[in-house]
Amino acid sequence: MPQIIPIKELKNTSEISDLCHKTDEPIFVTKNGYGDMVIMSIEKYESTLKKLEMYQDIAISEYQIDIGETKDAKLAVQEMRKKYDL
């Protein structure tokens, strides 16, 4: 379940930092009762970006299949593992 905190709690920077590192989800910050920002640890942010990049590459690959631009599967997997340090 996502964490939701009011913006005034951002004064407690050490506690917020601890919370960001303890949870595996982003923390939603509200202002005047409405969603305003999202905060998360750098590690979680970088992990999320890596996943988004991988999903984008998959979408590109599916498009390439549709238009007939394909390559050897073993070569493609090797390239993907190298790119994403898998």
C-alpha cells in the first residue's frame, strides 16, 4: 500500500530519508489535500528507470518484428544482457 504524507512532514528530512529507504514504493506527498510530489530513494529511482528503458526496448523490438526487421535471438539476448548488466 502506498505511503502518503502531507508536505509539512518534509521538515523531518532524516525520518523521510529513512522511510524512502525502508519502503519499496514511492512516497506520495500531498499539499492542501491534493497530490503534489512523489519521492523515493535513488536506488529505487534508478531501478525504475532501468525497467522503463527495458520496456521501451521491448516495444521497439515488437515494432521491428511487425515490420520484418529481426535478428538472431541468441545475439539479441546477449546484447540485452550486456546492456542491462544481467
